[in-house]
Amino acid sequence: MNFETIYNQINQLFPEQLDISDGRFVQGATGFHSQNLIDIWNAAEEKSESTAEGYFIWTMYCLLHQKAKQAFRKGDFTIKISDFTKEDIRRKYDKVLKEAESKRRIKSCCRMMASQFNKKCEIHDSVYDCPDVILDRDEQGSQYRILIHDGGTSGISIKFCPWCGKKIKTGANNT
């Protein structure tokens, strides 16, 4: 799914104007919490049908959260989607995708396993949408899975490499 398609579909899940009057600073002045913003994010997530859409929703939440924090600090209690240009959103979306991809890069027990995790798809925005990608791992590297391509991020946990049969190393020492 390309950016234009996602932008046109998912951007509609967010209201043009968001009320952040329920906001408050947490962790000193470094964090910000608005239940209204979180509820809007959750509602959009519930309507997400692919990982690429999920990344776009996360992109929008990140941009809105940053804007809400700045606005609230100035005493403004509403933010608008129109405050972001399509290019602002595209840049942030590309950054979110790049960060997600970098978390997948790992060293591995054999060439085949490494090639699975270091593969880049030229067609799909998300590895979960690409039928050629069959393995996944969690961010900590403690669980590896064979993906079930059902439109989500489902998978079956494995403890041994499907190609060389070696026990899969887990944990932070594997990244």
C-alpha cells in the first residue's frame, strides 16, 4: 500500500480538530498525557486493517502528541490536523517505517536466517504485508516467529532455525 492510498484512507479516521483540554504534564514537564488524544488514537487503531495502516496511525499520533504538548504549554487546548502538511506527514511516516525496519536488522546463525531478517521489500510498505517475508521477532529479540499472513502480525513461535536447525539465540546480544 503506497503513501497516497494510506494518507487518503487513514487520515479520515482523525477529526480535523482535537480537544486537548483534558491534558496534563507528566514526569515533570517532559511527558504529556491527554486521554482525548489517546482515545482518538485507539479508535483509529481499531479500524486499522494492515500493518502499514498501523504505522501511519502511529505516525499521526506522534505528530499530534508533539503538537498537543507544544499547544498545551502555550495555553492552547485545541490542535488541528490541518496544521500538518502532507509532506510533514510523509517525512514522519518514512521515519517511522525506517525505525521499524532498523529494528529488524539482526545477525543470525546462518545466511538464510539473516537474509530473511535483512530483506527489504520494494513493493510493500510493511514486512507483514509482504508474502516473501516469513519470519519476525519481537523488539527484545526474545521471541522469533514464522509469520501467518492473515492481514495482521500473527505468527507461530520457533526456537530453532528453520534452515540450519541451530537453537536461535535470543536477547539483546543478538542485535
